[in-house]
Amino acid sequence: MSGAGPSLHPGDWPSRAVLQFPPDAAPMPIPPPWTGESTFANPFPIPQDIYQGALSYKVPLAIASVYFVTVTYVNWYNRQHGNKPWRIAKTRPFYAFVIFHNVFLAVYSAITCVAMIRCLKRSFPHYSEPNAVVGTIDALCKIHGPRGLGDAVTYHSNNDTWSSLNSNIFLGAGGLPDTADVGRIWNEGLAFWGWWFYLSKFYEVLDTAIILAKGKRSTTLQKYHHAGAMLSMWAGMRFMSPPIWMFALVNSGIHAMMYTYYTVSALGFRVPNIVKRTLTTLQITQFLVGSAFAAMHLFVSYTVPVSVAYKVAEKVAPKVSSTVSSAVVSATESVAEALPTATGAAVAFLRKLIYRAAGDEGLAENIPVPGQPRPSRQQQQVMAGEPAHHDNPVHNFFHHHDTVEKTFYRTEYQTVPCVDTSGQAFAIYVNLIYLAPLTLLFMRFFYKSYFRRSPPNTKRESKPRTISDAAGDASRSVERELDSLDKSAEDAISSGVNRARDAVRGRKPANGYIRDERQGSMSPANKKFVDNVNRKVTQKLQELNEGAEATTKKARQLAQDLVGKAEDAGDKLEKEYEDGKDEVKQKADMGNEKLNKKGNQQSQKKEGQTDEAVAKPEKEPEPKDINNTLDSKEGKGLF
């Protein structure tokens, strides 16, 4: 379409060709350019076979699968052993490796971030340039070719060729974008630093190895992040998708800060909690911004200036006429110099003669002679190149005019999409699929945390929660949500590993079913023997257990009987004591009565004695309480 100038058209839907799945394998990734001179954007050459071989889909898929399964199994192993640190984690070489690992990744990530910033700086137009906004969009969407709006080189899947809308842009060897082109993201550093950043995702799994060696548990969020980053970077670099530069730029910048924090912590310095919370918030933010930015590429188009060629057919005299005309002009100029006194009419007449002698009657008739009438209509048609009918073939030969197509160029504005191939769109889908679950979970918990209401019976908070606090709570909730699913996955994977191990160790007959499956290092016969021994031991223990239980019951019953007999004996003794006490009391009462009667009798006999005897009576013993004496004696004897 044509327009008044470059313009941006957001909201356009991608074409069906871009939505094709599986994506086209073409074009293959182009290695970074190497001109023999080392630059910051391309420090050294990378062989094409190594470059493209590392970007095979088998590499990230195999490594990510093995990594995820292995870490899940080791998590289960550590949990079974109480999450104790391994022996190697307590050695000095391990500590030195942890420091080196963190320092290396911090420095490397910082260099990659700087390289990507330089790449963008050399690719973006200056803000003061005309159409700077659309030019920036063009620099972000088209990553091959020379710098300039409309000068990009793009791939066309319908005819499997690279081309540019600018006819003055030439391709390189093999019909690929020229390696000498500058000003676009791919050649300015993304091809080199993006490829190495993709490989660094495999090295970063050592983070998980360090955590597991310390006896700690690798969270599901960490495993998902590492495995997903491998696949996302692979898709972006393999299909040379435009938004992959942002993944490399933002992720490398956050990693530079994160590994610096790890290094300081490993050296024993205390880092404020706000630093860790800030890093976590930045990581979640890159998920949100990265997914939105990548999705925008599918729905953006813009216009670029294009020089459109228009061909116009014109009839001109043959080359011989042009040659003759030049000769006539030269001849007449020579005659005019030789005959300075010749008049204008003579010179015009001479020119006519020469043209007629050459057979170009049209040019001869086109020369006006002073004092002669203008040429006729037929002669004007001949001069204009229109056909004139003559019977003379020689005349027709010299009067034949060729039809020549002349090309005229006019600048128009055509709409181009941001994404050109199905592979570029596929890389965007992979990133969206990778980031969508994390983004949705984070937004869910962020909303709940930020707009959380207090219970009715509690006091309302004096000031609202900050975005940083809500983001921190949301990130922790995301980790808890994923970890709740991870433990069941650990058990399932460990069970599957055990079954596979037992199946490999067991003997398989021809029908394919496992028979006499080996249990560890034991043969089937040994396993049977051990099972018999265990069964007999268990049976004997059960019998002993039953005998012990019977003995215990008998002892309890005997104790109860003894207690009952003791109680009965005590009751009997108490009854006998009461009976004996009553009998003794009765006897004591009878004895007292007798003593009393005897005393009365003696007193009566002494009534007739003299006064002296009365004054000095004989001292009699005081009667004793027999009951008390008996009680004391009986008491000492019984108790």
C-alpha cells in the first residue's frame, strides 16, 4: 500500500503462513560474520558446522529432560537421607569451586549485557533522524542487512530466497545476507553473544548441583526456569527470531547482579534481605515484560519507503540514425568552419542532403529551412516515430524505429510485517508457553496479596501494602504452589527409576515378560531362601509374642487373686479382732463386778473396827481399767 510516509500499524493479525506448525526448517542460522579482524561484537570466528550443530533441537531437548528427571530424583534421595550435606560439600575445593563459579557467571553475564547494549546502540537510529520511531521498530523487527529504514534483507519462504526491498542492496555468497553489512542486530553482536549465552544455559545447571550437594532441595521453580531457558534461547537463536535480543539483554543483566549477590554471600558477608527481595522481584518482572514484548511482534506491522519501478515503452530511431546524426552534426560544423560565409539556409540544406543520403528522411524533414514551408502531417508522423508506408524497401529499412522500454522509479510506502517466517513465530510461541504459567500464577497471587483484606475482627492496616511486598509474597506463593506438585513428582520418578532398574537386572524370557526378577544383587534362589527364613522368624516371633501376652494375662490374674485373698484375709482378721475384743470386754466387765462385790463385803466387815483403825486404814491398791490393758495388749499383738 502507498501512503504519505512511514507509519506504524499495531493490532494486525499475523498471516497463516507465519502460524504454520511445525515451522519451516529454513533458513538455517547464519554464523556471526568474520572479516579477519577481531571486534567486540565478533571477537573470534565460529565454524559453521559447530555453530549450527549446537543449535540442533536434539541438544536442548535431551539436556533439559535429563536435567529435570535427575534433579527430581536427587531431591527424593536427599529427602530420604534427611537432607544432609554430602561429604564433598564440606571440602575446601568445593568451597573454592563455588566462589569461582559465581564470580565467573557474574563477570560473563555483565560482559554479555554490555555487548547487547552496544549492539542496540549501533542498530537504533538517532532520535533526531526523520521517522526515528518507525526506524526503531524496523531495527527491532528486521535483524539482517544494512542499517536504514527499508534496507533490511529478509527471507521469503515461498521461493526460498533472501532479498531486500531496496534494489541497491546486494546479497553475499550463496544468496545469503552479506557478512559485510553493518547496522543490524544480528551482525552487530547478537549472532556471537546470543549463541554463547544459549550455551551458558547448560553450564548454569551447576547452580542446582551445588544446592543438591549441600543437602538442600532444588525447588520446582528453579528446575522449570533452567529447563525452560534452554529451550527458549535455542528457539530464538535457531530461527533468528527478533525478540530474542531482549532475553539475552535482560536475563544477563539480572544474572550479573544475582551472581554477585551469591559471591558476596558465599564469602561470608551479610547481605540485607531487601537485596534478595529486589532480585526476586526483578526476575518475576522480566517474565511479565518479556512475554508481553515477545507477543507484540506477532501483531505489529509498519510501512517502509520502497522504490517501485515503472516501465514505459518508447519508439526511438535505430542506432545507425543516432550515429548518422552525430556524423551530420560533425560534418555541418566542419562545413560551417570551412565556409564561414555560408548562410543559415545553406547549412540547413546541407544537413538535409546528408540525412537523405543516409536514408533518414524523418530527420531530414525535421530540419526547417528558412523560406520553406513546415513539413506535412505525414512528415510529422515520421519525425514522431509513427509508421509511414513506403514502397521502397531501402527507405523502410532506414526509417524503421525500435521500441525501447525505459524504467522510471517512484518512491512508495509498503506495509511489511514484523515477523517474516514461521520459525520466528514458533520461537515466540515457545517463550510464551514457557512464561505463561509463571506469569499467570504470579499475577494471581500478586492480586490476592496486594488487595488482601483483613478479617473483620482484626484492625485495618494503617497503610496499604507496597508493590514490592505484594510481589515478594506472590513469588513465594508461586514457589509453594509448584513445590506442592514437585514432591509427588519426585516420588513418581523415583518409583519409575526403581522399576526400570529392577527390570534391567531381571531375566527376561523370549515372551518379553520378566521372570525370576532379581532383587538387588540376590539371585532368585537366594531371594526365596531369605523369604522362607523371614517367614519362619516372623511366625516364631508371633508365637513368642502370643506366649508373652498369655503370661502377662496370667500374671495379672494371679496378682488380682492375691490382692483379693489379701483383702479377704484382712476382712477376716478385722472381724476376728472385733469378736475377740467384745469377748474380752465381757470378761472384763464380769471381773469388775466380782471385784466390786468383794470390796463391798470387806467394807462391811470393817465397820466394827476401832476409831484408830478407821483413822489409819489399810492402804488398798487402786483398781485398774482392764479394758485399757487388754486393748493395748491385743493391739500390739494384732498390728
